Amino acid sequence: MNGRAHLLGGFGATALLLAACAQAPETVAPAPVNEAQYHGWNCPELRGELGRLDRTLADLYAEQRQSRNDDAIGYVFALAPLATMSRGDLRHQIALRKGEHEAARHAAARRCHAARF
């Protein structure tokens, strides 16, 4: 194998390894959440829920970024995504909270005309 083919093979292996890493939190799609769960909530309650979800998502994003870093380090030393393998990947929780945030924001936009969400 010539040097160029070997180099390209190394990139393929790297891409394969990175695919198993914890997903970037910004790229996680929101899970479908029915807006009906916020039926009967008033504007202050919806604002409070949106604030709570913002804080929760910020914490989950930080944890997910740490898992991505830990996975990268795991590949260097153990050739495995250690954080993902030890349940450090939080993409399902992030997707659910993003879906809840989207549903709460839509509910607030419909009911709280003077406020911007």
C-alpha cells in the first residue's frame, strides 16, 4: 500500500471511530412532544417551565460535551468510546427536553400574545 492510500485508510478509520462518539448536543433533533401536555397552563407557568427547560438543557449540553471529550480520550487510550459505553451519552434526554421546550414555546406563543418566546 502506498503512502497516500495508507493515509486515506487512516482517515476512514478515524471517521468510523468518531461516528461512535457521543453526538454533539446541538445536532440532536427534538423528540415529538404533544403541546396538549401544557393545556390549562397560564403564561407565568409557561414562562417558568421554559426557564426550567432552558437550565436543564444547558446542563445536559455541558454533560454531553464532556462525554464527547471523554469518548475522544477513550479512543486515544483504550480504542473505545468509554463515556458512551458507560451510559454517558445523553442524546435521548436532550431530544426529549428539546421537544418539551418546543411544545411549551408553541403553547406560550399561542396563549401569551404580548410576550415573545
